[in-house]
Amino acid sequence: MSNKRVYEVMYIAFPETDDEEILKINETLTKEIEKQGGSVVKIEDWGKRKLAYEIKHKQEGRYVLIEMEGSGKEIAELERRMRVNDKIMRFITVRVDEDRKAAEKIRAKRQKRKARIGTVKVAEVAQVTTEEQQSQEK
């Protein structure tokens, strides 16, 4: 089993931050992740969204989600860089690999149960049709 863990890093930039600045921030964070030995799986720019509550007198912010793989040592430096960046209002890092494994186990269990129930129903239908054929032959 590999020691790569999967993390989601979400940051909220000030709403007036333009696309070019967001790209620059993403590029800087990506370089830092790769320098520390991690890799970026994907970056999603969700654009401007309304904040759940006011932050620094702002009602909305630019949301960006970064999914990355790494050992975990990248997180400290990444968060330090986001903390000192004056374009970023808030950020959060969440390890998601364990949750995804648990969700996959549940999904597999449901599919197995669904398949088992499906075969039982097929067997019941087959039994009913053979009984009908036998009654018609009489």
C-alpha cells in the first residue's frame, strides 16, 4: 500500500481577485506541493459564491478547490503560504482518502446486496413462468 494520502484544500479569495491572480496563486501552490514531493490531482475554480457569513466585511468570495496527493508534510508549508497571502481570506485542508475508502466499501456492499436481490427476483420469475407453462400443458 502506498503512503500517498489524498487531501482537499479549499481556499476563499477576496471577490475582487481576478482570474489572472487566481491562476498565479494556484501556480505558486502547485509548485510548492510538487517541491515538497506531492502532486496536484485537480484544481477547480468554483468562481464567486455567497459566503455563509461575512468575512472581513465581504459578502462573497472566490472559491477554489485543490485536490492533491502527498505524504502530509506538504500541508504545513502550503498552509503557511496561504496564511501570508493577502488575497486569501480563508482556507481549510481535509484528508479525504479514508472517507473515500469507507464510502467505497459501503457502495460495494450495496451493489452486492442489490445484485443478490436481483438474482432472487429473477429466480422467482423463472419459477412462476415454469409453473404457468406446466399448468398450460395440462
